[in-house]
Amino acid sequence: MCGIVGLLIKKPEWRESLGELMVPMLIGMSDRGPDSAGLAVFTATLPEPHRKYSLYSKDKFDWDLRRSFQAVFGTTPEIEIDGNRAVLTSDREPDRVKQWLKAKHPNLHLLSTGRTIDLYKDTGKPAMVADRYNFSTLKGSHAIAHTRMATESAVTPDRAHPFTAGEDFCLVHNGSLSNPYSIRRRLEPLGIHFETDNDTEAACRFLEWRMREGDDLETAIKQGFVELDGFYTFLMGTPDKLALVRDAFACKPAVVAETDDYVAIASEFRSLAHLPDVKNAHLYEPAPEELYVWTV
């Protein structure tokens, strides 16, 4: 049992308050996931060729990466440090940067890469994680978050959700897949590397692979209905979309509240109850194997 929440702000002036609105949603799902929590937020898009890399270290780490980076790439990156997490921003080629991080700093975990996404995840109760990373101060157009109750892999930061693959794509999951290893066996010969034994990572990498091969998000999800077996509610984010789907049995709960100002999603209504004017929102339960996609 896990909890998922998502929020897309339609009203531009409310985007400064995205974090303030999201934190009660996340904490409202604490009973569904006390082990770990995470959040992905989509912010203003960096100009090409810049990318930001969300990094995490489980141990105490000296985040002064500028000198060694400059020695290899001939330029000094920007770096913002927040405890055991940092965001490195650079205009160097992303594959080279990721190879350098892996070779030079193998103990760092790359949480996400992209022009818009910032990602946070850690072990601990959701309220503690939200406070640790100051979620209430986050700004952006949309965000998705997750509270985890581990059932099929260890309680570690890298196995917390959201999961990411490629650039500016993330996924949270409530449920369990029955065929994650067959998905892995299909993707690994294509050079797709898996970092955990979590079933959610298989779904995330499968959908991102389909999009990299040319599918749009909706087509990739439809293919997921064919290929991904199990019980699931998936909530996904891209730079300009928020997407929600449930499997054919729809046994994993979800509720949507939609107004002229926002779209909010949670596993249970209690995480939506604090939202402005929610009493007048269009409230509904998503149907099985139906695509719900909202555009920023």
C-alpha cells in the first residue's frame, strides 16, 4: 500500500504556492506510506543546451564539484547544495556529464536529469522528508509525489518514488507488477540499465523507452496496458503534462478534483480536502484503463 498525489496549477499566479498546497496532500497519505517519500516538481524550462542534475548522497559528501568538473569540461557548473542533496547545472553534453559523475563520484545517486524537473526522495516519514527539503517553498506548474510502504524491495532512497528515466519524465506507482523481470530482460539487451530491483522502475523505463522510440506519452501508455501486467495506479509527469491511469481491475484507489484553477489527484480524498474551493470541484474516480492527461 502506497499513496500518490499530484497537482497541476492552471492559474499562473498560484504557481508560487505549489509547494504550500502540495505538502498537506503528501502528509495526508502518511498512513499509506510511512517508509519513505519523494516529490518531483516541474519548474521553468532551462534554455538549451543547459541541463540540471538532481544528486543525492546517502553519506556525508563534500559537494565541491566545481574544480574537478572544470578540469574535465573547461567550464564551471552551477551547484546548489541542500544537505545530502544538490543540483548541478551545466551546458555540457548530458551523456558526458553523467559518465563523469558515474566514474568520478560513484557513490552519488543521480535522481533526475532535465531542463525542467527537480526531484527529491528520501527515507523517513513524509512530514520529515517534506521538512528536510523544504517542500513548502517549491514553485512550479505541476508536481507529483509519493509515500511508500515497501512490499517488494528494500527501504532505501533510491527505491523511493518518483522514478525517472531519460530526461524530464517521472512516474509514481501504487500497486505491484507481476512481470517486471520480463520487462527488464526485454530492455537490458537494448542497453537500458536498471539501478534497482523495484518493479516501478521497470514500468518507468519501459514507458520512457517507448517515447524515445517515437511514441507520444498517450501512445506509450496504451502500449503499457498491453505489456505491463499487474495491479497499478500510475501518475506520470512530463514538462507539459500530468497523466493518470489505472489497470483493468482498478483496485488501487484514486480520486480527482478538478476546478478552473487546478487539477489535484490523490489516493484518498482526505489529501484533497484542504484545497481552495474543493467543495465546488468536479470530483470523480478515474475509470479502469482510461487515459487522463492534463496539459499545462
